[in-house]
Amino acid sequence: MTTTPRNRKAAAAEQTDPDSTVAKASTLVPAAAPLEPPAGPEPDPAPETEVPERVPVAEALPEAIDGLIVDSQTRRPPTDLTTLFEKITPHGNTLLSTIRLVENRTDEYGRTRTTLLAAQGAHLSETVVELLLQRLRDQASVHHAVGE
């Protein structure tokens, strides 16, 4: 039998039978590892914790105000409590701080700590303003009783 181009093509077609190629490919080991790691069991979802609502900076007061509340410019307690806060709108419940109020206290190690209670120009709610004013009234009555 003579080898002609036609015979060579027929012989090549017989050798590359699609069914035999699939059988050989399934038994072969891949040349490279897959890009993605094998899928394992999914991790347990993280327990949902209740996130507290975000408090505006002007509303964040310390739990216990136990030091001396002073004006940061004069370093003395404010004398006129009626001018400390102004209403922003006539019928609103937000007030504007006219001075910067800080609390000076001594910690358990004897160091002086300063905490900002109300920045100048801060918008405060009526409840926070009432807490600050009540504390300033209590502070003024204690200092007058002591004679300072």
C-alpha cells in the first residue's frame, strides 16, 4: 500500500478518535493546580451584636461630672448662666453654646484631667443643656457655701 496524503489523513483520523481522547484525558493528571482552593465548609456567621446608636460629639457627656466646670478662656466658673446657651430657632429644641466649657478634675494618681463638655458654637439638645446648667448651679452653691 502506498502512502498518499489521503491515506495519511485517514490514518491520523483513526488515531485521534474523539472517544479515545476523552478517555485518555480523564485519566491524565492536570499539569497545574487550579487557581481557586477547593471549597470547604462555610464558616459560621459571626454573632450579631447590637450596635449602639451613634451619639453626636456635642452630646457625649461623661457619666459623672465630678470636677470643676470652667470657661476655658478665663479658667474660672461662668458667673452668668443665662447667657451660656442661646436658642438657635424660636421654637426649636437645639441650643448653641456661647463659650467653651471644660471640666477640670484630679484623677486617682493626682494628675489633673481636662474634659471638654461643650465646645464654643456646639449645638446641644435641651436635655444636655439642662444637665450642664444644673451641675453649674450645684457647683456655684457649693463654692458660695465654702466661701470661695
